[in-house]
Amino acid sequence: MEEQLQQLLAKAKGFNLKGLNHRINPFILREGECLQLLNLQTQPIGAKTTRPGYTTFLNNPDSKEVKTLISFDGETGVRSQLRFSGGKYYRHDTHSTSLTWGTGVSWGGQVSQMNTVGDQTGDKMDQANDWTAQSFQIPTSSDVGYVAVYLEKTGTPGDVTIEIRNDDSGKPGTTVVDTATIDEDDILEDPGNWVWAKFTSASLTASTTYWLTVRAPSADASNYYYWYCSSSDDAYGNGSRSITTDGGTNWTAESRDSKFIISLDGETGKVGHASLDRIMLFGDGVYPTKSFDGYTFEDVDLAPKGRYFAEFQRSIYIAGSYTSPNTVFASSSGEAKNWSTVAPNDSVSFDVPGRGVINGLFTSVDRLIITKTSGQMFKYDGYKLYEVTTDLAPTSPYSVDNTEDFWFWLNNLGVYVYNGNRPMINSNPVQDYFYNDSGDNLDSDVLTSAPGVCYRYKFMLPIGDVTDMYGNSTTDAILVYDYPVDEWSVWKFADYPVSFVRHKDSNDIEQLYFADDSGQCYLFGNGETSDNGKPIETIMETFLHFGTPEQVKQAEYFWAFTNPGCEAKIQIATTDSFSNEEKKWEDITQVTGGVNKARLSERAQGRFLFVKVTDSSKDKPYTYYGHVISAENLGDER
């Protein structure tokens, strides 16, 4: 009789609410695991509460996408934040009473066009009338900043003149848009080297053909240059190479493209940085590497141009040079700004073998970690380079961050965690956001440029628009991993983050700041309950079958336990499938107090029961502690 009564009456309790788990059979989900979890966090453990909101931070000086935010403690004791946007950097000191960024300083460019492959010497320029030219187009109208070309000299052929010219029916025209000069002393003999030139008044129009022309007015038969070109035809898709031997009167088309790099001013690329003894170095791979001590910005003599920086064993390491993409450079020991290789200085460099190019540096377990676009990883102990047995390096170097030396990053297969041995997959419960049998994958731009940050033991990773295995879609999703409780969830901000930074405020409390693509920066948390005045929408959906998925149940009573004043809405759906179309959501109660009881209607009948808790509030975050549901088993047939 007692056994029969237990079969007829059942109760399901949910007081240990957990994170998302889309990886396993839903019938074996652990108690409290969720099908949907939007904008909620675990606080306290086992309960769910609305995530913090945010508010604007300072002004928006240029309405340009913020590519990088940096926090720095300077030599003078001044704690500063830097933003890089629109081809400028801006500074704000933490103890300042100003509510605006400082005056922008022009610095930084974004590589737009390049051909860096091949090792052919090209055509000899051994007289003043021997010119070589390479055509190109840029995708958006902009000013050209720095241009690099790969040259080799013999003898003393004098300085090189490099021009940007118009196009005249498929050959260089006579209109010179801008001119720059490259010093002969900067150019090496065999095997040559990359050299940079700065243009100051080259305003170009999008999708229009222009020509880089290189000539040596003082060259002769014994003193001459080569402008290197690719080893195969059509290495660069938006232009071609031509030569002249009569000073530009007649041009001959060549099949292989010259080696060149063009960066645009007014746009900023991602900026890398590292600090040693309260001196920070930063760079974008295009503009000269700069130092900042909390007071003065300076160009660093002899420092390489790079995008990836790390401090390791009291040297600054730089990689990510466009011209030496597989070389790592190190400053002299204990001196961030000393890059001399002449004894007693000990600045060094070394090449990293393998496929692809370097796409990141960080330190872990007293090793310098070097990652490559091929997925390879290497460890450097200060003397020797070791390869890590993996091909799962970050696809986005900007997603890499750590908490307690556990490093997290984005890969095309998911989020990986690393602690000095081998990277291990960490995102199995939300694998369907990264790839699935339907062929859905993360956008390629997300895979290579998504920012990531660890803040108060949460790893946050913006991943764009995603759809899970149940058909639930989220635009501008932020994937969140709660490290102490090993739980995944999805957040969505009203303003999508494109860069993050942790920074200690004037009270020495670490805060999280982020920026969007409009140029506005924001302060996360700090007591805010809305997204800069917009409501925070929350969703939690769980699944119950009372241990008898084959049985039809009639749900009878529902108890919800929340904080007093909670105004969340609770719905249930009873179905025989997981299809969203089959779920007929029924409002059962508008929560008003700490304990809420509702009698369910006769429509609450089915094999599976889904519970959804939703809210959209600007000023009333809630805590959901759990629920109890009673149901009657009706047998295995309706």
C-alpha cells in the first residue's frame, strides 16, 4: 500500500541550482542543472541571483571602437588607465577628480594590406631610372600611416625614395600623393630586411587603385637595391607589380607581388603591454614601441615593433612583429627600455619553429608560454625552448586571462584551461555554442579577436550570437564560467563588450571596466542593478521527470522560495518532448514574498515538466533559492 502511494504521489525538490549542461542526456542531468540560464549567478551556492549591472565610466572622446584598455601603476605612484581608440591613446588617473579622459595623443595604426610571403630578390634597381612599383587598394577611405617594404642593398646606393602614386590605366600614374624617405643605413645587405617609412599626408579613397613606387636616385651598377617579392604568382589579391627602366615613362607588368605592409592611421589595432619595475612598454606592431612610467610617454630606442608582450624573469618579451612573425625579443635583464645587444647589455632574440605565426605570450609556472596560430604551444625557461604536446593554443590571444595561475582561453573547439602542463577542455557543458551537428560555429571574427577576462573568479568571454541544442537563441552572448562552483551560464549586456580591464580604484578595490564598439566605457558592478539604466532580463529553465520519464504526471502544487520583495514570474510547461514549440507555458504565480505556493491547473499534465523563472528589472534584483513540486503519477498512458 505504501509503495503504491509513493507511485501515485511524487515530489521534486530543487534547492541545489547549478549551471548550464547541454552536453549530456537531459534525463541524467544532475539535480538543479539548467537548460537555460541568462543573466544569473550563483550567490549563495545553490541559489541563483540577478547578476550585477553597470554604469558609464567617463566620457566618450571620439565615438570610436575601444580596441584596448590598460591598467597601470606608475613609477610616480599614480595609478592610470589608458584607452586606445581611433588612432589615439587617452589617459585617466584614478585619483583625478576629472570625469573625462585626457587629451588624445595620435599613436597607433591598423594593418590593412600586406604581402609578407616569399624570398625572391625581385628586380635590381641599379640606376636612378630603375623603379619598382606595387599596386594596392584599401577597403575604407583613410590616411596611410606607416608602410614597410623588404629591401636588400649592395654597396652604398644612397637613400630610398618611396612614393604613393595614382593609377593610370593599370600602371603607376604621374600624380604623387605622398613621399617618404628611407635612410640607406637602415637597410641591410644580403639577406636584406624590412624597413618602415612614415607617410604624413596620404589620404586615400576606398576601393581605388594606388601604387607604391620605390626608387634609389643615387644607385649605379655597383651600388643598388632589390625590393623582394613573393615566390609565386598572385600572392597578393588586390594588386600587382610593375617595373620601369626609364623613370616611369614605360612600365612592364610582372607576375609576382612585392613584399610590403600598409597601415592606416585613424584606426587602432589591438595593443599589447607588459610592465617591469613600474615601467610599462606597449605596442601595436606598427608604431614604435612606447614606454610609460605614470608620467611620461617615450619611444623606446631599439625596441622591436610587436603586438604581444610579457614580463618574464625580469625582462620584457615582445613578439607579434609583422616583419618577424616567428621571433621573440627580450630586453636586457632588469631594464625594460634597454634593447641593446652590445655587451655588457644582454638583449636577445630567438626564433620559434613550427607552423603558423606567433599569436600570443603569457607566463605560467615560471615559464614563458608562446602560442601560435597553428595551435602549437612552446615553453621557454630562459635558456631552452620546449614544445608542448598540443595543437589547442588560443585562437584569440585577447581571450587569455587567469585566476590563481589557471589560464583560460578561447579555441575553435571551446574554452580551455591551462596550468603549466597541457591545455584541457573546460566547456563541455556548453559545447553546442562552439560547434554542433547542424554546422553552427562561432563567427571567425569572434574566434580570432574575442576579449576575455577573469574577474572575481569568473571567466567572461563575449561570443556573439549563439543558439543552443534546444533552439534557444541569444544575441551578443557572453559566456561565463564560475570557477569556484564549476558552473557555466550566459550573460547578455545591453552594451556588448569589445575590451575589458581590471583596475584598482582609489580605495584599492579591484573593479572591472569594459568598453563597447561605440567608444563608451563602463564600470561593472559597484552596486548597479541595471545595465546603464536598462533592465536586466533573466531566464532560468530547468527540467523535471520525477524519476519516471515514462509516466504521465499531473502536477498539483508548486512552492517557490525567494527573497522577500522578489517580483520574478514563474511558468511551467508539461509536454512529452523537448521541442520549444510543444511547450505551452502557463503562468502559475507572480512571486511576491519569501515563500510562494500555487495550485496548478489540470492542464499541467505530461511526462516532462519544465520550470521557467523570468524577470526584467532595473532596480529589484532577486534571489531564487529553489522550489518544490508535487505531482500524481497517472500511469504510462494518457
